[in-house]
Amino acid sequence: MLLVLLGLLGAPAAAAPPARAPLAIGPDSVVQQAAGPQYRRGWLHRLFWGFHYRDEWATPISAPVFNLATAVPGGLTPVREGGSFQTKNLRLVAANGQQFVLRSVDKDPTAALPERLRGGLIGRLMKDQTSVIHPYGAYIVPPLAAAAGVYHTNPRLVYLGDDPGLGEYRAAFANQLYLFEERPEGDQRMVESFGRSAQVVSSRVVFGRLVQDSRHRVDARQYLRSRLFDMWLGDWSRREDQWRWARFAAPDSSVVYRAIPRDRDHAFFKFDDGVLTRLISFVKTNYQTFTREIRLHDVEGLNRAARPMDKSLLVYLSEQDFRQVADSLRRRLSDDVIGQAVGLWPPPIYALSGEEFRQKLISRREQLPRVAEEFYRQLARDVEIPGTDGPEHFVVEAVGDWKVRVRVLALGKGGAARLVGERVFDARQTGSIKLFGLGGNDRFDLIGSPDRRIRIDLYDGQGQDLIHQPDSAGSGFRARVRVFDSGDGNVLKVDKQAVEVESYQPRANEYDAAGWLLRHRLY
């Protein structure tokens, strides 16, 4: 019966959108265009497949005509087609070498399907569900991000006609609405919203350097600010490729990276307002609908895509850090800031979404401290701390009932040590801590008898490591510590009656820096 219902409800979506025809361009170089009139559906379809943002997609708005020859001094040259499985992108280069991108407002998730399925029922329904995304959501993010202290792109809504400058890309890209923005890569010293960084790099570059050399680090509090901002917007698709990183030299000769979030396609998601989409949302818990309330039991699903990044980059931050950043965000995102941001929408869109969004954003802002507390608790339950391919000194130390301190120090020439990070863990919040030496000849010290309510696992990785328990003899050691020994020349100076030692074959993602990138889908 369900299959019959799916077929009946899905059948109307078979109608393809009309071919893109050039619009009449008035003397003021402005056109009237709806982003997706094909998403306007009847009441029965909406009841089962969601009301979503169908009215916003189907409402014509005014958009300035984009001219490749005059958009920036010296004009723009298309150089490459790109994009994700949903968004179609066209990369552009200015005369001075600066890169920009045109990102299609309309999406096509069917590109992720085998070609034989794209025109069938599944493909039609997937395309129809593009309406869960607000077509102009990304347009209001920049002023909100600026107020929050979060780096951001600066999209402009434009209409690209049948511009001869498109060249070979003319057939694929002409006569559509786009967001035009800077491409966050390379030298961005002219862009304030990227921190005026002389070098913006990809997640692949950053995570590779983080596990190769401990002198490279991410500004964890700035990243946390960006992540809480994501949650406020309801942006649940924050995997590694959705980020770029502004590189800065620090006074101590280290290198600091600050996060640049990009691609806000899944902010303000509205999915569970149909009978069938509501049922699907119980299974796909990462499909988080943007509502007035950020439900605490939904925080895990909201952050699932970014979980590997969060576990690595926030590992040394305390509960107080989370609280302070959340309080700062709540203060900075004032009612006036929110009202001015949603006021940027074209009047027909503001009439449909403006007041609803203003109220939701104000309500969600007030919940940020509680959300940050829940976010911290989830990350604190099971902790993973990686080293690098250089030599490190891991110190695990008992600091009283319930508490364990972990310090990681980079070892230099002549035995010099530099603190990489440290944190005190509480057994009431943390159940396990895993330390990964990765490459290099590392040292692991167990000092005192860490609270046995926390399971501590030591993974040697590549290199010849020393695992040392300085006061093992007669210490009454009662901790739950396990050493995973790959048998590649490690020296174990521990009481094997108190410390479990297991022979193991390291998996690729726990052996060295290159393998660690598998955890981040970057290798």
C-alpha cells in the first residue's frame, strides 16, 4: 500500500521544469525570476511530502543582471565547472588573479544517484525535496556571522543571462539565479571576512599538517564559535569539505589556522512538516528542521557530520571554554542584528519568511548556553587525543578522585619539551580516553593511579615508543589502563599485573599521520 501511495504522490513530480529561456532585461538591468517554480505543489503532495519552502521557491523576486565583463575591474573569466552533488558551481578568475564562484540557487541532488535512477520516481522525489532548503537562506548569513565573530563568504544574489563571456559553459549556466561570492582560497589579504589571511587552504592541507607537525594548530575557541553558530542556524551538513582555513603566523613561530565555514545550503532546513518526511526524520536524525527550539536530544544528530572534526579540534577545551563562547555569541547576536539581517531579503521573500525567521533566531539564540553544555557533554564521553608524526610525551596523571589530567608535549632536540595541550577529565563526564602516538618515537608516562572509572587506552602507532610507569612498584595501582603494543620495538616499563598489555595489528587510521586522515575522509 505504501508503494502505491509513493507512486501516486510521486507521479506529479515527473513534470520537468521548463527549459531556461532568456528573461526580458529592463533598462535598470534587473529581472523578475522565481528560483524554483517547479516546487509549487498541490495540497495533497504538500501534506505527505512537506510544505517546506515551496512558496519561497515559487515567488518571483528582483535580481540584478550579472555581467562577466563588468562585475569586477578587468572582468571575470570562467575557468572551471565544479560543485557538490547538489550545487552547480562555476569558478571565475579576475584580471588580478583573485578567484570568485557562482553557486546555483537551485539544486539537483539526483547527481548522487546512478544515472538510470535519476529520471525515475526516486530521482523525481529527491529533486522535489530541494524545497527543504530556503533558496535565499545563505543571503542573510554574512551580517549574522560578522556580528558573531565568525569568518564568512559574502554572497550576492544575481541573475546570469545568456552572457557570451561564458564561452563553453554557456549552455549549462546561462539564464539562472546564482549566488556570487569570493572563493576562499589562496591570498585573501583584501578580504576582511577571511581575516585578511595571506594564505587560505583546504581541510586536506590543514589536517595533514596538524598530524605531521605539532607547531601547526587550529584556533580551537574560534572553531567552537563557528560550530555553535552552525547549530544556531540549524546547519547540520558541516563535513570537512565545507570548511576552508585562514593561515596565520603566531609570535612563537607556530602556525595558527582559523575556520572559514562555507556552503550554507543546509542552514534553516525544513524537513519534517509532511506526513512521510516526518516519518523519515525519525530515522535520519541528522535531518534537523529549523524550529524555534534546539532540542537537546537532537544535538547529536545536528552535529553528526562534523563529529570527527569536533573530536579532534576541540579536545583540549574545557567546559568553561564552551560556556564562555556560548555566552559571548548570545550577547553579540542582538535582536537588532537579527532584524537587520532578515531585512536584507527581497520584500516578497521577507513577507513569507521574515518574521518567522526573526522569532526563531531570537528563540534559538537564548538556548545557546544549554546547547553548548550538551555539546560539551557529548564530546567528553569518549575522548581521542592524537599525537603527530613527530616525537611526543604523553603524561597521564591522577589528580584526585574522579579526575585525570592528560598533557601532551612535543619533544625537540636535546630533550626540550613544548606543551601542545592539556586537560583535566572528570569520570562523571568521561568514560574513556584514547591516546594515539602515531609516528615518531613517543613516550607515555603513567603517574599515580588514575581513577579507574575512566578507561585509558594507549596506542603506540609507528615508531619505537616508551611506556613508563615511574612508581609502579607497590603503588596500589588500580587504574584501568590498556597498552596496545604493535611489537615494533617498544619498551614497556610497567607493572603488567596492573596494566593490561595487548598485542595488536594497528589499523591504518591509528598508525601514522597519513592514516589518521582516513578518520576525516580526506586521505
